[in-house]
Amino acid sequence: MEKVKNHPAAEQLDSYDKYPVYYGDDLELSYTPEKSIFTIWAPTANRVRLNLYSSGEGGEPEEQIEMNKADDGTWRTEIDRNLIGKFYTFQIEKEGKWLAETPGIWAKAVGINGDRAAIIDWNETNPEGWESDSKPELKMYSDIILYELHHRDFSIAPDSGIQNKGKFLALTETGTKSPDGEATGIDHLKELGVTHIHILPSFDFATVDETRLEDNTYNWGYDPKNYNVPDGSYSTDPANPAVRIREFKQMVKSLHDNGLRVVLDVVYNHTASTEHSNFNLTVPGYFYRQNDDGSYSDASGCGNETASEREMVRRYIIESVKYWAKEYHIDGFRFDLMGIHDIETMNRLREELLKIDPTIFIYGEGWLAADSPLPPEQRAVKENVGKMEGIAVFSDDFRDGLRGSNFDEKHPGYASGNINGNYEPVKFGIVGGTGHPQVNYDGLLYSSGPYAAAPSQSVNFVSCHDGYSLVDKLKLSVEGDHVADELFSIDKLIHTVLLTSQGIPFIRGGEEVMQDKQGISNSFRSPDSINQIDWSLKMKNRDLFDYIKNLIILRKRHPAFRIPTVDGLRQWLHFLDTGDSGVIAYTLGEYANGDEWKEILVAYNGNRHQAEITIPEQDWIVVGRDGNIYLEGQDHMPGGNVSIAPSSALIVYRQ
């Protein structure tokens, strides 16, 4: 074993702004069979060494090699032989103390549990046909219908009919069925008709011990460890660094081949650990924001928050998403707690992604979990989304207005009969978070006014992995003697509003079959019995599934429900005075957004009793009524006074 020699002390940097910036594209590892060049950005290190190993865990280093100080805060060493199959770590000496080993923040292949980076043959990671992988067509963002799933939840149930349960490969299996003969897995997604599959964090996260998968430890994955490598627990062989990469690509290609785009949930706002994160083991302190007293700020609620406004942090985030877009053919990114990031970073990130693929879709949570030292005017929050062209945010006004407060489990929403205070937030969602002359913005729940410059900047949702499932929320908040009979109608009404509103609709996996979480809201480490999709519900609640499927078909067939501009909404969408605060009604016409129907009328009855409204006297053809969708149109209706059943919608059109 080669001994590490002493090296002169690094210069002391008294301000993070004075840290040198490195723009080279060779950080971490440049490999050829003839030589490997290792480069790490560690401007405050006194010394840096490279540790070479023969395996991904255990044992002592085969070699320890002193790295040489290079340009702009980097350290570099070159080894003139073929290192294929080897593993490595970097180690920093700071103020006379060697920090723990790190695979480096730019690692793109790792061994088991992500503790050591791996040197692999990248040709082995591309599945057959990868070079010709082609994305399904996307003409405009307003055509998107999002569906959120967790790898494990989606396939782990004993009745899923899927062989690779809980794995990336689960989404490569076609022809899978439940014991009832219902399509499961990828065939289920195709049958439903969504366009984009939003997969919960799939990079290498910290919680699950990949050497003990038999323990069935569960986590959503919002605890980042290595940002540029797929997580090993979703692969069939976590110890083989190439397998997780190849199987992730197989999943992406399979989804593309089946007409589905792929969105990656990314969590650049915090790391699972702070002191022992790869960031802090490389450049202590630099990647995180600090309070005035030097302590770590914590806008994530997870112990730290990253400092995207610092140039090398910004560069890291941008280069990382570009890598996923190029290497893994990812079609979109959902940013966790996007409000922790600064606006400039998000805008530069989108500019770079558009060069790779102009149809990549970016959206995120337009808020923080706690306050931050980042000034409010610089935060990528929903109030500032007008400064972030082409980037979307979730509409919490729409969610809580429609189904009830996320913060009070007993609080019902518009669709469950609570009209007071929820009327305008639902209308706000219907116009996709934009400025519309018939919406009273003083009546919103959380926003002070319109924020979206286009409807596609607003993601409408009623539930996601985080918080109560829709069914659980309704069971907790809807009261009365006939609740069991009403839940189905309320659920249908909620999905009707969701899928006929402007903006981007988002469905949590399982909602289409009324999947609950047994009353648990924060199920990030609950067992499979709580989180998994119970595929027997598909037959049990087939009527709801078919209803949502038909709503999606309706939305896809009729561009009136997908108006892309604010001017278009103001021209074509007009709210009607229903005389009943429990009924929201509006028309879409004439030939809105090039629709084949001359005029469409949509009315939602949030009352838990029948409502009577007056609609223009025309020859209307019924498309939706009494919890049914008639895609080809059914009865004719003359207009005038019409009744709408409790907790239901009326959708009609005229030629």
C-alpha cells in the first residue's frame, strides 16, 4: 500500500463567495481502458487521497494514492492502467484531520449501499434498443396528465401478478393480471390513459440497507445519498453496479415503448445526513445554507437545506438533471420543496434542459417547509412562478378547496358539501391558477392572487404520496348518516373537477381504484400493508376506474379542456351565475381551442342535495350526468331549468 505524503496547507477561504468555481466536465472520473483520471473539487482541503478497492464493501484499500492540487480548487491524479471492476473513494484532510471516505458527489456508478464509487463498462448498462429509444409525442404541456407512483407500492402486493415486485423491472412486464383477471402494472397505466408517470425518488437514497432487503424496510426515498445513481434496492442485484443502471433504463424504455413518458422526482433541497453527507465530506459547509450564528438552516424540515445560489451548488444541480435527461432519457422533473431553490437556478436549469429536449416538463412544490435565509423574492415559490417561464407548481388552493384542508383532517371541502370559503379556490383551479376576470382572488385559501402566466404552470391535484389519500381524507371529513353511500359520488365529483379543469391534472397512484392508507397520512416508512396498491380494488371499484378512464378520454379528445394560454381562457371560459353557491358552472366556446364542439357546458354540484340551475336554452347533448360519462353523447336536453344530482356533475355540449 502506497503511503500518502504530506501536502502544503490549502489556502483559507473566509467567504463562500470567494470559493473558486470549476467549469470543467471531468469531475469525478474520466475512464479509458488505458488510464483513469480522478478529479475532485475540494478547495478547502489540505490534502486529498484516493482509495482503491477490489469490492464494493468491506476490506482495506488496495492502494491509497495522494492526489495533486490542480486548477480552480480541484485535485487530480492519473492512473495508467485498466481499472475496470475496481471501486474507489476520496478522502479529504481538513485542518489536520482526515474526514470519512466519500464516493464523491459526482459518482455515476456505486457499489452496494452507495458507499464506494464503481468503475464499470458503460456499454453493459444499455439495454437492447436503447440507442433507438424514442419518447411518446408531446405537442404541448397542457396535454399532460400526471400519475404518481412509488416503485414498491405499485407492484409489491401479492395479487399484483407482477414477477419483479418492488423493482424497476416491474414496469417492464406486460400482460400482468390480478386474480380477478384485471390488468395490473404497465397495462393498467395504459388502460387508464395517463401520459406521464411520475416516479417517487429513484436516486440512491440512504434509508434502505441494500445488504438486508429481506427486512422489507420501506421509505419514499426523500433522503438523498448519491444523486446521480439509481437506488440499488429497486434493482435485482444491488451489489453489481451496472445492474441498477441497466434495469432503470429498461424501465424507461418500456414505459416509452408503451406510450408513457417518465418524470423523475428529485430532491436537491436537502440531504439525508448533514455532517457525513458526501457534500460535507468533500467541501465542508459550502453546499448548505447557514443561519447568522453559523448553525445549519433548515427550510426542508430535514436538518439542512442546500444553497442553490452558490455557483458550484447551482452548477451541481443543473449538471445532475442534465445527466438524468441525457443518460437515462428522463422526460420531466418534479422538484421537492422547490421553494428552497432560487429562481435563477431554476431558470438556468430549464434553459439547459430545453437544449436537450424542448418537451421536458419541470414542476415542483412551490413552497418551503420552514423559513430560509434565502430572501423571499429569490425563492422559487408559487408566488414567483410568473418569473419562471415553463415551470409549474402544485395548486394547494385547488386541493384544499375541493376536498378539504390538508391541515385539519375533519375539514370538508367544496365537493363534500362545505361551500363556504371553497368556491373561489375551486374556480381558481378551473382556470389553472391564472388571472381571470370572473375569479375573486380575495377568496383564495393560500394565495394572494393569480400566479400562473399560463394554465400549464399550475398542477391541479387532490392527493399525492404525502398526506392523506383522498379516500381517507373523505372518510375523516364527511359526516352524516349516509356517508358510506355518498363517498363514491363525492369521489367521482372530485375527479370530474380535476380532469375537466384547465392546467395539468395529477393523480396519485391508486386513487383510480379508491386505494386508502388505512387512515395514515405520513406513511413514508409504513409497511407494504399500508402503502401497497390492493389490486382487488380494481374489480370492486371498477365503476370508478372506468369513470376516470372515460374522463381522461374526454379530456384527450377535446382541446377545450386543455387551453394553453391566459388569453384563450379569457376568450373561451365563462362562468355562469347559478344562483347557488354550491354549484359552479361555466361554458367553453365557441369552438374553444379548436374543439369540434361549438360550446361545452360544465356544472358541478358540490351540495349533498339535488340542485336546480338554469342553463341557456339550446339543444344540448349530454356527455356526463348522474355519475356517468357518455363519450358519444346520449340524451338531448333543451336547456332552461335542469336538476343536478347531489355531489355530481353535468357535462353537455351543442353542435
